Amino acid sequence: MGGIRRGLCRTVFAAALLLALSGAANAERLIPGGQLVGVAVRSDGLVYVGATDLKKLPSPARLAGLKSGDIIRTVDGQTVSDTQSLGERLAAGKAVKLGVRRGERELTFDVQPQRDERDGVYRIGAWVREGAAGIGTLTYVDPETGAYGALGHPINDSDSGVSIPVREGVLYAGELTGVVRGRRGVPGALEGEIVEQAPLGTIEWNDDTGIGGVFVRAAAGSALFPDGIETESASRVKTGRGQLIATVDENGPKLYDIDILRVDANADTRTFQIRVTDEALLKITGGIVQGMSGSPVIQNGKLIGAVTHVLVDDPTRGFAVGIERMLETAKAEAA
């Protein structure tokens, strides 16, 4: 992943203390997003991606019982936050106890490091990852508190698929560099870069409804809705016409027409099924593509949710999570 400069993280997090997070779920008017954002997070522990044998020696991690997606949090009770600290605690070659989170469970594994004959370093034969980076779409900013929501789905490790527990993270501006058009059976994607010179805010949580934190940069307005728009409960949304806001060209966020095909107000994350009908958007992207996750969904001038997933067999269709669900998560995480 792209590195996160610790000094920058500290600066952004210090700025975040100046803004209150509480009350986001009670917001009546939000600034809708639609612009691309870059995300960079460090995990709370190390994501165990998989095992690697030490030439002729089998992986000690695999022999001990670790599984892809485990989060290694401690070694002999001491927190590990990066590969360097893990290596330092294995350097003596003594047996260690790994504290691991697997789903909702906290487990302990006894592991005996082995000396890698290629360089003489003691290792446990584990591929681990410290975090992740990528691009997505901003959903909303609360102008009263600075709280924001984005992506509409969690940041997952690309190999293990596990949702990454966030220790610290920074939200950046994103820059669109290209579009891979989606087609049946082959998801498309927005290609972009993280603009590290322009930190927008902190990333303080990562869950099923996306990411959130505090937007600390002043430029949080919307050219489409400069005064913001009201939110609408899923229970009041009807099937029929709607719109989404997305950035798919150099012109920035624009409104595109969709149909809302189905509403399930009780669903956790797949509140709405939607279909892209806008000819301009279909011409550029083929429908919903990776990177559009988090795009605000609007009906009758009110914010109702955010795009989350595409149907691989039909890229014109996908799902959106209700804005109520996103705001409930923001309130719970801020408590």
C-alpha cells in the first residue's frame, strides 16, 4: 500500500479534535459528495494474508494454525503495528505467543520461529499486510460537525477479503486518470491516483456501511447542491426514478439518471437495488464500476443512500445502502 506519513497523520488527527463527531445521525441537511477520494489506512494489527515456506522448512505460522484473514495484534503480549516491530520480536528465535483476532474471537497461537537459511533471519513464514490504499467516492459531509461518510462498503484486504480494522487513516483528494468500461461478467473500474498533498480528513472507522471520520478541510461544498440537501428515510423511498452523483470524467461530480427497482428498508446494506438508465453514464462506464462505491443516491431532491455494489452479470444494475444506516453507524462510532 502507499505509505502514510506519520507526521501528516498526527497533524490531521490533531485538527480533527477541533470538530465534534456527535450528532451526525441527527443531521437534517448534508452536503452530498460525488467527488473521488483517496483512502490510506493502517490496520490495528497485521493482516495475515497467507503462509510462505522458508525454503525447505514449512511455514511455522501455517503449522501453528493461522488462517488467511487473521489479524496479528500482539507478540508475547506486546502490540505489533508494523512488519518491523514483528521482525524485532522474532529476532531472538525463541518461541512466541501470537495474539490474534479471528472474526469476533481473540485467539492465542504458540509459534516457533525458524532461521531462514537464505539470510539467517528468524521468521514465522507469514505474508502480512499493514494496511491498504485506494480510491472511492465521498458520500456526504455534515456541515455542522464535519463528520463524513464514504465508499458505502468496508475497506477489505485484497487477498484475504477481511475487513481491515483501522488504527489510523487519512482521507485524501483523488484524481481520475481513466475509466475501464464494465461489461457483462467483467466489472469496470475508475482508475485514479491519491493526491497526498491534499489531506481532506481522518479515517476513524471502517465497517459494513463504509468509512467515516472528520472532514477537516474547508472546501467541503458542493457545486450541485451548495446549500446541501435533506436526507430521506428508506421507509419513504419509492421505486421509480432517481439520480446518483458520480465523477467519471474531467468535469467532476455530475448527476446521472437511475431507476430504483426495489426497496428493502430493513436490509443492513443492500437497501435499494438500482439500475443506471443515463445514456451518458452508460456510454462512459457501462453502468456501475469499481470506484463509484459511495456515490450519493438521490430521489426527489433528497439524499437516500450510497452506491455499494455492482451486479457482475449486469453492470447496469447494483445496490445502494440507505443513508439512515450510514448515519446510525457514524453516531455509534462517535459515541
